[in-house]
Amino acid sequence: MSTAGDAGDGREDGGVLAWFPAGLPPAQKVIGLFAAKWAIGALRPLVLLGVPDLLAEGPRTAADLAREAGVDPDVLHRLLRAAAAVGVVREAQDGTYVLAPEGQGLRSGVPDGVREMFLFASDPVMWRPYEELPHTLRTGEPAFGRAFGTDFFAFLREHPATAALFDHAMVQNRYPGTDRVLDGFDFSRFPRIADVGGGRGHFLAAILARHPGCTGAVCDQPQVVAGAKEQFEQHGVADRATAVETDFFTSVPAGFDAYLIKHTLHNWNDRDAVRILSRVRDAIGTDLNARLLVVDALLTGPGGFDLGKLTDVEMLAVLDGRERDRADWDRITAAAGFAPAGEDPEPGDLVLLEFRPV
């Protein structure tokens, strides 16, 4: 995600300030953030109705699209016009619309697509907890539980359709730093890799595809790892990868050289994160050559734009989790019996942190 520039009003690089109406005094510019709500509100119904898929076939008028989709042509025109203002579609002088490059990822089943990720992030289940953040601020109690009467993962177990959407969204959830982590770390050091809480195993599969000498196992809940075989086959690593049904609060499989935890610990508060890490430490036992590999956000210090400081609020509202800085990571891993090892990465993005058992 681009950020505001170091000088000027930020419009030159499309940063956050590009949303702000020109000419407003500084004290009023915050109202420009409303534009994000309006943009999401316009895009969500278009994606739900498959309009990006229809536009991928070529230029279409709102009237043509409305007939094919069975929707109101005037409302569709207004939503498409808003989507064009955002830059997801393009509106021509003859009244036709085409899908912009920025909208290609909202199509169904495209490589590197984000359709399910967009639909999940914009789902009411992800918005309602924000209504309860004032309660969380006053009491420290989780906002999601206040909104729905249960925690996030229990909610998913009770709502299979939402859970399926979440699983697809996590497969699509490729942060900008993901490829840098995959390409910048020597996973070949570890012949046997356990991906703890690794969902359907898409990250493990990408590692194994890059390192033919490695084998691995994705360790997650039964209903999640049921989809791992497809991921392994797509990456051509099915002969070197397995799925292990795991409750990481109870136990983690032993016998691996590296225990990878990607984008999982930020879902949990410090108490629960230490519980997960402690089960990994139990699995490692006396093998002091084994390593813990944490792939997650690493927050920057005071000041400046850091996307992780915004996703931290999402973790707070929805999951009772948190993003962490280096001191936070060192503290919770130490509580579970680990010490830092390897390089000290630059904060501000997705990073890999290596720890050794002590």
C-alpha cells in the first residue's frame, strides 16, 4: 500500500491524503476518510453480483449489464460511476465501462485475485465489532464478543458459509512482503518444516516449491487442513507435504527442524500467544538446533505511516489480538522459552523473525 509522501499534500503518490478534499483546513481534513466508506459501499454490491466478471468480457453500458444481471439500471450506473471515481473501472464518454487493472483482482478465480478477501473484509461480520470499540476502550473487553455474543473463531464454527469465505480470503491474503520473505530467507536449512496454524498450507506449499530438498506439514484445525491437498497439488509438492489435524493450544507435532507460524499470532492476545508458543516449545523438546520462525508484522516506532498500526485496530476489534513491535515479540517468545536468533529485520512490513529454544 502506498503512503503519503514526505512533502506536499500527499496527492502526488496517491497516499492517504489523496482522499482529502482540496482546500479544507487541516482540522477538517479528517472527513476525507469518509471516502473510503463510500468506495467500499459502492464496490461491495458490484462484486457480489459479479459485475467485474461481466466487465472482463469487454466494454459494456450500465443498461446492458443491468439486463444481464437482472438489476436496476439507474442504480447500477450510479455504483459504476462511483467505482470509476475510485479507479476500479473506467468510464468512457460513450457511456461504456471497462474494468481497470486495479479491478482485475475482483474477478472470480483469477491468479493473485482478492475477490474473497475483499468480500470478507467488507462483510458485516467485520464491521459490526467497530460499533463496540467504545465499550472495549472503557472496559478492555473484546468488541466482537460484545457484538455477537461469542468469539470470532466460535462464530466461524457456527456459520460455515462465513468460515468458507474466510478460508478463501486467507489464501488470497498476500501481503506485499510475502514474496520478499519467501525469496529472502534460506528455508533449505530446515529439511522438515511444520507450518503451525497454516490454514490450507498455501505458504508452506510456496516454500516447498522453492526448496525441493524440504518436506513439511501444515498443522491446523481439521476443517481447515481438509483443503490442504488442493494447495499442495497446485504447487506440485503433494509428495513432500502432509496435513496434520492440530489444536495448537493443546499440542503441536514433534520432530520438525523448524516451526513456522505465519500471520497467526497477531490473531491472539499476549496470554494466548504465549500458550501457542509454549506448545511449540514443548514439541521442540531438547532439540536445541530447531528453530521458531515467526512471519508477521513488525511495527515501527513512533510517528509515520505504518499499515500495521491500522491493522492492529482490526485485531483489537475482531479478534482481541494485536500487532507487535520487536520488544513485544521478544517478550512473548521469551515467556515461552525462546531467544532471538538470526538477522534483525527492518520494521514496517511483514518480516520473518527467527528464534532459538533455550
